[in-house]
Amino acid sequence: MIIDFHTHTFPEKIAERTIAALSSKAHVRAFIDSTAVQLSASMDKAGIDMSVVLPVATAPGQVEKLNTISGDCLERTESTGLFYLGAIHPDYANYREELARVREMGIPGIKIHPVYQGTDLDDIRFLRILDRAAELGLFVVTHAGLDVGFPGVVHCSPAMSLHVVEQIGRFPFVLAHMGGWKNWDEVMQLLPGTGVYLDTAFACGRMNPLPDGYWKEEETGMLSPEEVMRMIRAFGADRILFGTDSPWSDQKQQLEFIQSLPLEAEERAQILGSNAEKLLGL
């Protein structure tokens, strides 16, 4: 099974304008409008069996509604191929009970986004949430590194990720964007051996900028195949998860990038699906 561990969707009534606004802010092209229907069509084109959808609570008041929606969507995963995770916000007061509700609904993990949520990854508000998630056996996916839409804003550096592991101990902790977008030298210096997972979302190859001149050609490069292989060897193929960050990368192109890497068959299978299956409890 091929699983894209990092995607996003929006309700049909707001998807087009939401994607347009985010694209304009980041000066990066979106490949789809990110409705569930369009994501499913993208998966069919790419040959992807399942996509994990990561909701982001940008305000505390969104948490319960997002998790209820995810629970409802999870019941239809077998037919849709879309596996929705839970969400939490660092300022949501009832986090202990809400994370237990997430677990009871059968959702195995949650997504946090320190940049969108305006809080450092190793802030006590996140640390207590992560500690509770670990207690309940939930995995946590976090945006890691810089963010294409927030130049210069640092809320989730590799050093902060290391501090989290030092404070909480080892737990199923997924650092998106190969451990830290545009912080990859520090990822390699600080994080091998910590037991964290890395996903490949919006980290491989080149960005697809809007034709507005904002991004210089030399700024659009991300990780080359050789650099990705070095990171796989440093962390182990059993700690890497295929992800695309759709709609911000093309699922077919990103899958072909991973398939082209000089990996053993078992390693490729781990990255493209079996690692994700274990985390998702499939």
C-alpha cells in the first residue's frame, strides 16, 4: 500500500479562495484546490492508495469541531482512501479530555503547527499536550522548520525538536518536511538517533513558485536525491514517511522522486507505506 502521510483538504465552499489566499501569501503554486474530491482524483492519477489529511486548528475554538469531523470522516476511510487525523491548539484548555476523546474515536494521531499557532514547539503549552498524547499512545505530527509563508519566523527549529524529545522522552513524533524545512543541516547535526520520524512533504526537489518574481531561482531548491539519501541513511528507512504536502506538491511527481532513489526494495516499501501503516494501526 502506498500512503501519502501529509496532505490537506478544505471544505468545497471555501477551498478555492483559501488556496488562492495561501498561495498568494507564500508565492507558491498549488496543484489542486484541495477539496476531498480533487485529492482523490490526484491520488488516482499518482497511484496512491491512501492520503493522511492533517487538519490545523488555528484557534482554540476550532478544536472540538475539527476532531468531530475527523472522527466522522474516519468511518468512511475504506471507501474514500482519506485518513483524517485529529487537531489540537496550544491554548485549548481542555486538552487532556479532548485528546482522550480523539483516542476514543479511533483517531491514532494529531497535528500541530507551531507557526500557524504562534507558539514555540518546546513551549510548556505544547510540552504538556505532547506529554498527554504520549501517555495516551497518540502519535504527533508537527510542522518543522521554517514556513514558506512566514519568512524569518522561527517556532519549530531542530533544537526545539531535540528539547521536546529530551523533555518528553521517546514517543511517536513525526517532524514534517524532513525534520525542519530549510533547516536540514541542523536536522542532520541534532536529530539522528532521537527516534523521531521525518516525512518527505514539501522537501524534495524544487519548489513551484508563482511567476511573480518573489522567489529567486537559487531559493527554490530543496533537497536533492543525494541529500535525501544521506538523511535516510542517518535516520534509517524505518523512520521516513512519504508525504507530499498536497496541494503544494504534485503527488505523482513526488512519488516518482521517492521511487527513483537508490533504495533496497524493503526500504522503499517502508517509506512508501509500511511505516505509515504501523503508525496508523492499519
